[in-house]
Amino acid sequence: MTSFINFTTLHIFFNLASQCIIEDGNEKIDNCFRYNFRLRNNEHLLSADLTLKTIPELYGRNLTFVIYEVRPYFGEMTLFDILHITELNRQAARIHFEILDKIRNWGRKTSGSNIKMLKFEIKLDGTEVKLHEVLNTFPVINLAYIVQSTYSEPLLQTCDDTSPCCLKQFYVNFTELGWNDWILSPPGYNANYCTGQCPYNENSEVQRILHSAKTNDTAFFISQPECAPRHFVPLKIVYAVSHRDIRVTTFNGMSVLSCSCVA
């Protein structure tokens, strides 16, 4: 039986100062931000993007962001990602980078600190600059995740056409489709679809009634149950009609959240 699934978007914010303090208190790292969250056992990430909002004066310029993950105790830094933007345009003033693979294991710790720290190094046309010279707000991480209400069916199970009816995750990337020049947010979404096997009802009494009905009425047809969507959620997008005309709209039924067998 497919459990009911809820969907929400979580905005994880940062400390107000763009500075990270290492746990021993002896080191401070500039252009660094702290993110604090933990995923429960029944919460599963669907998408994650890093949002950077640039100042208007940068149109036509080239930007490079080198991002490091900083360990909270010793200040050790490892490369998190490198992001390149060529000839920044007006529609790219709010930039979204997909980082799901980078943070998939964040928040899964059962003990210890849930603090994650990211340090930013920025180059404008090849010259290193300060964060406030290119961004007019601090970096934000946006998460979308599914909350599974029961534990009877693992969300991330192997799901194919030979499995019992299940939800197959399918991510639509607007950049790969070439739509990122007019869809400003989100960078993509989990459309998902249903697949798998649906057996006939195995209850003997139900089978007897159906068989009797079929025998007494030659026109009676018992259809094979099919795996189909049960719950949907809408998708809100921010899109550009022109450089000066930015709009927000919501499309219903865009993302499948759960599946069930229907005849």
C-alpha cells in the first residue's frame, strides 16, 4: 500500500554575519556562511539549489564562484563546487545552481553538530573580488523534500515495471531543455511517474462476486488494475516575459507524489 506523501519547500537561511567561527574559537573565516538543518528518517530530498542574487551593475560581466565546504571543528576546507557564469544578463540576476548531489548526505548525522559551512571565493572578469561587490543578499539554499507519513514502504526503493506499483522519481531539468533563459525559478522539478505491477484483487469473496457478475452478464468487463498517480502537487514558477516583465504562475498537477492501483 502506498503511503501518503507531503511536499514542501524549505528555505535554509544563514547567520547574519558573513563569517564562520571555527569551534575552537581561534579562527574566523570570511565570506563564509553557516547552514543548520537535519533530515528525519522519513524525509527524503527531491531537489536542492543554491540561490545567488547579483547586483544590477554586473550585466554583461563574467563571474566565477569557487565554493568550499568548511569543517566546523578544524577549519579544513574541501572543494564543494565551481560555478561559472558567462556574460551575466538581466534574467540571471537571481542565479540558481542545482546542488542535490553535493548535499544529499547533509543532515543524516544522528549525533554531533548539524552545522554546515560554505566559504565563497569570487572572481569578476578574472579578478578576485569581495562578496558584497557582486551579491546584494547572502546565499540561500532552497530544498524540496518528501515527507513519508508511514514506514511501510521505503520511498527510495528499486522501482521499475516489474516491481509492485510504485513511484519512480524523474527530474525535469529546465537548463537541459533550454528553458532556463525564460524560466528563472526553479531550475527544474521532480515530475515523477508511476510504474509497476497491479495484481487482481486476491480476496476470495471479492473474486467470487466478480466471477459471478462476469458469468451472468457477457457484457461485463473486469479491467486489469493499472498503476496510476494518486496524489499530485502544483508547481510554482517564476518566468520572464521580457527584461522588465517578471511573472509568477502556478501549474496544477505537475508533480506526482504517490501511486496506487486503479481499475
